Amino acid sequence: MSEKWFEDFKVGDKIISPGKTVTEAEIINWAFQFDPQPFHMDKVAAEAHMYGGLIASGWMLGTYSFRLFMLANPWAPEASLGSPGLDQLRWIRPVRPGDTIHVEVTIADSRLSASKPGQGIVGMEWRLCDQNDETAMTMRSIQLLKCRP
């Protein structure tokens, strides 16, 4: 487990997650539950679509990105206070069955909270990459973290 608290995050630091190979079954099952569009869950329809085959839902990529990020143990278990949101979410290229993805998160900014003592705000720029290091998704998030006790 990481022992990082707010003070440990410096602008320019990178957190790189382990990789995960996305399967056809995962793409289809996720789509059936959360994003039931034909190019995510129907192989035949997806072949005829502009993407030329099944692709993962962008929303699936967002959830997988966060899970991969957490597998990198970015902070002490008690440090996180959650996130007020994200901005600039972009799906740049499709992720297909068999692609291996990972996330690279760069600390973009960091400041102490002006209104809540003992807390900091960290801006993070995310990049979801495939096995060829091609960018599939980007976003920017804000993380609230406790200062070291």
C-alpha cells in the first residue's frame, strides 16, 4: 500500500497503472448492462458500423481507467476524500477486444484548500493508452486528499 498524502504529490509526477487486456465478453457484458448500443454488443451490427467491429464503451473505459489507477496504489488508504468531478473527457480512438490498456496520470497542479484546513486539491491529467502506447482516452480530474496526519 502507498503511504502518499497530499504533500507527496508534486506537479509533473506520474502514476502509471498495470495493464489489462480487454476481452470481447467484457465489452459485450458491460454494454448490455450500461451502454446498449449495437457497436458495443452486437458483433454483426458492429461489423457494419463505421468502427468496423466491436468497440468498448467510452463509459466502460472511464470505469476501467479508475480501477487500473487504484491498482497502482496512488495514495494512503485513508488519504482520499473523493473527487468533485472531472473535465475535458475525450474518447480519441476505439478500444477493441484483445487490446491491453493502462493509464498514465500526471499531476497537473496541487494546492492546499483555502477553506478546509488539513486538505489539499490535486489536479490530474489522465491518458488511457493501448498496447501500442496510442492514446484512447484523456480526461482531467480533481482529487481531494488529506494532508499527512
